[in-house]
Amino acid sequence: MAEQFAIAEGTDKLLRSHLKHFIDASFGGETPNWFKVGRDNSELTMDLSPSTETVKNVWDETDIVDNGYEPNMSVDPYYARKGDSIYPKVKDIAFNRLTGDDCKTTMLEVLIDKTEAPYDAWIEDCLIKPQSYGGEQGGVTIPFEIKPCGNRKHGTITITSGKPVFTPDAEG
């Protein structure tokens, strides 16, 4: 199936397919092996989970403290497919109950809101945490959460040989 990266003529509404999420299936390899997330999902949302506190002092003044975000994305379902580049690692994490750095990789988010590359993209370290395994008749599922854990950088991507190539913004 050919990848669609162009915005439809005559509309300004972005389709859901214009926001793409990738996970580096190499889990720290020399060259990223980007696996596009969402094949089995009719909905896929990065829940930002904003954290704020409202504090009222004795003078009846209110202050809001912004504690940032605790984002996560639930990939549910994820059907285990031997041909998926991410499958061996998701299986390893789930069945061997791996923790910490053994679950760490990189995610890439791409927003295609123009007709030509380069497209805006963000790269960030993340943890892949399976939530369960098994599921109903019809296929083995291993739903997992993607938990961004910092080092987020903005850049752009171009598509080379059907694969996204991330270029970070120049620091300055």
C-alpha cells in the first residue's frame, strides 16, 4: 500500500492519517527502524494528562501551579504479528516482564499539514509497556502503552525509500 502524505485539495481539515506515530523497533540500534503504529486501531490518541494544582491562600487569592504533562498513548489492540518489526521486542518485554532501560526506545511523531516535505516532526525517548496479553478469539493481542520520557526534540522528516528520515532543528 502506497503511503499517502498529501493533503486533499480543496480542504483545510486534517484527516487523522495526517498525524503519524512511529516507534524505533531497533530499541537503541545504530540506525532507527521506524515501525508505524496504528494498523489495528480506529482511534489512537496521545493523552497529554496535564497536571495542575489550584492553590488558594488566606487572602482568597487563587494561583494555578502548572506541573507539566504526563503523556501516554495506549495502543489497544495490538495484534501480535510475526512480520512486524516491533513484535519480537514487545513479546520479550511482555513475556519476560522486562523493566527500565530494557523497555526504552524512541518515538517519532509527524504532523503532515502541508503538501510537500519536509514535514514537522518530534522525536522523544519513550518506554513501551505491554498492559496484558492474550485477548479474545481471533488473534493474540499484546496491547501496550507508549510512555514518553523526555529528551523531546523538534525537527523535520523527509521520506526516503518509504521510510521517515528525521533531521533535528539546528541548535542555536
